[in-house]
Amino acid sequence: MAQEMVQGREEAREFDDPIDDAPGFEETESRVAIWGHPLHAMTVAFPVALTFCAFGADALYWWSGQERWAWAGLWASGTAFLFGLGAGATGTMELLMVPGIRIRAAAWTHFAIAVMLLSLLGLNWGWRLTGYEAAVLPWGLLMSGFAVLVVSATGWHGGKLVFDYRLGTSKGS
């Protein structure tokens, strides 16, 4: 019986995740913060909301044909990209500076999806700069719609990292 317990423990050790034992694995608190408030968490709301606004403006332009919605789509896509660069910079600093975030594959997956989103937002804005009204149908609308799907995926994934794994949060003072 005692030998079976020892053998059972040895088998259990074979399946231990070596990443759980890595130095700094438990260190997940944000280092890019102002007075304990993580900057990445504070800045991601803007590009997410503006991505949805760009899609909404494109849909309203398609429905109404009014130039003001194409203009609104140009501004929403541009500011989504610019604010996304800021959110991406803070997120990248967090990823590279905090060992407990850097070691997790899920954090790198979130990073890769977010980089794809930034590329798409930049393409969408650049496309509109050539002629904002002519750029909406069909490509602007399609890019905005795809950006909504990608921002939903990366936002869900980022929320999972924060709420399930407590990555990039502040433990308070």
C-alpha cells in the first residue's frame, strides 16, 4: 500500500507543469501603472469602443448614404488605431516587464491577436484617407466588420487573462 502511494506521487510529478515552478510565475502585478492603476487596463476601452463606432458609422452610411457617416467612420477608425497604439505600447511593456505574464503562452496569444487587430485598424484608417466616402463600400465596411470580430476575440481573451489568471492587475497598497 505504501509503495502504491509513493508510485502514485511519482506519476503525479511526471504531469506537473514546469512553468508553474518557474521563478517569477506568481509575479503578475502590473508594473506599468499610475498610482496603482494599470495603464493597459485603462487604455484598452478606447480602441475597443471606437472599433465598434467605426463599424456602426459604416453601417449607417450604407443604410442612409449620408456623407457625415463616412466622415465619422474615418475619424473613428483613425482614433481607434491611434489609441490602439497607446494601449498596445502599455500592454507590450507589461508583457515584457512582468515575468509571470511573460512566461504564459496565453499572454502571447493575446499579444498576437492584438497586433493583428492593430494592423487591421491601421489598414482600415489608411484605406479611408484616400477618399473617405468612396472607401466605405464595400471594403471599409468589411474591414470594420472584421475588426469588430477581432477586437471581440482579443478583448475576451484579455478579460480572461485578467479575471481568471489575475494578470496585469494591481493588488492594492
